[in-house]
Amino acid sequence: MKPRHHLYLDEALTEELDRLARKPGTSKSGIISDALRAYLARGAGKEADAVLKARLDRFSGIINRIERNQDVLLETLALYVRWQLTITPPLPESEQAAARAAGEARFQSFIDQLSRRMAAGRGLGQELVQRLDDEGDLAPAEAAQ
């Protein structure tokens, strides 16, 4: 048994449906069923695809920006580590304990400063990426990679 549905149509659609249903071998239910099937087969899927495509395009742009920012940060870190290792001479054994203590104090200062900047929403990485964008050092092709 088929479920019963109650539909309200405007006058023009009602007249057209009545006219079509007068043909032999047709019924109002059959006409509406065929029309609804055709609509769902051709249109409903495409509308959902269009909405999903727009959302996926937006996500793709966000991911590209995240990847670019990550590349900038990793390259910055690598350059800094290489520079630091190049200019820092090895310490004599007698000075290593004092250097270690000074390093711990500097690291704690670094963590404190980092915590303040992050709590204030002023990330140095964001500032660096913004400066690079402003100076035009990152071409759009590099940004997409």
C-alpha cells in the first residue's frame, strides 16, 4: 500500500495537472510521482554537490595557508639553528656548568615571553608571515606549495 500525501497547489498548477490527468492511462498521482522522481534524479544531487564543492574549496584554501605558514616557520627554525650552530664556539669543560645555568634562565625568560604573547594573541609566527606577505617575498606560486 502506498502512503497518502496531501498537497496544496496553486490554481495554475492545479489546472495543468487536471489537464494532463485527463489523458487516458494517466493519473494525478502518477504525474506527480514521475515529476518528483525526475526532479530528485537531476536536481537534488547537483544542488548538494554545489554546496559541498564550495565548502571543500574553502577548506582547501585554509589548508594551503596552513601549509604555507608551516613551511615558513620550519624554514625559519632551520635557518636559525644552522646560524646558531655556526657562530657558537664550543665551551671549555670548566665553563659548561655556568653556561647551562645561563641557558636555563634564558629559556625560562623565553617561555615567559612566549606565554605572554600567546595569551595576548600576538604570535610571532603570524607577525613574520604577515611581514613576508607585505614585503612580497612569498609569491602566490610559493604560497600554494
